[in-house]
Amino acid sequence: MRSVALAVVLCLAALDAHAADTDSVDCKNAVAQMDLNACADRDFQKADAILNKAYKDATNGMDAHALELLRKAQRAWIAFRDAECSYETAGDEGGSILPMDYSICLTRLTKQRTQELHAGGND
């Protein structure tokens, strides 16, 4: 029993160490699923940072009413994005590919939203 608990603790520690060291992953040559997951998450983090800048830029000069409407829309959009990606990746549940596919979905929808904010929401 102790050896099983120790093995679990060691595995979790290794996963934490790998997750903390994702910047060292060579995404151009990644083949291990854990590395592919980390690369997809890195792509999402970059897209999210760009979205946050686009949101901030979009709010510059807005009156209070327009700002509140955009905040409300953005919160609803985030809830939609997360729910949509959960739906799109439901078939991956329990698989090691789930984090990668979920991050890919988040990235795709986040980039779309960034384009919408740059366009001023007028399509």
C-alpha cells in the first residue's frame, strides 16, 4: 500500500515539474502527448493575452453604458467558449488527448473573438 501511494506521489510530482517546465518543450518537434498538450496550452495562453489586449483597446474611450454592455457580452462569451469547447471535446473524455483538443478549441474561438473585438463587434 505504501509503495502504491509513493508511486502516485512521485508521478504527481513529475507531472507538476513537467507542467512548470513547458517553456522548454520544443513544440515544432513535439511527439509525446504531454508535450503536445503543453504546446496547445501555450498557444491558447498567447491567444488569450492577445484577446485581453484587444479587449482593453476596445474599451478605450467607451462611455460607461457601452463599457458595461461589452463587459456583459464578454462574460457571456467566455461562458459560451468554455461550454462550447467542453461540448466539442466530450468524445475525448478520459483520454490523454483531451487537454490538447480543448486548448485547440479555446485558441480557435479566442482568435475569432479577438477579430470581432478588432472589428468593433460590427460584422
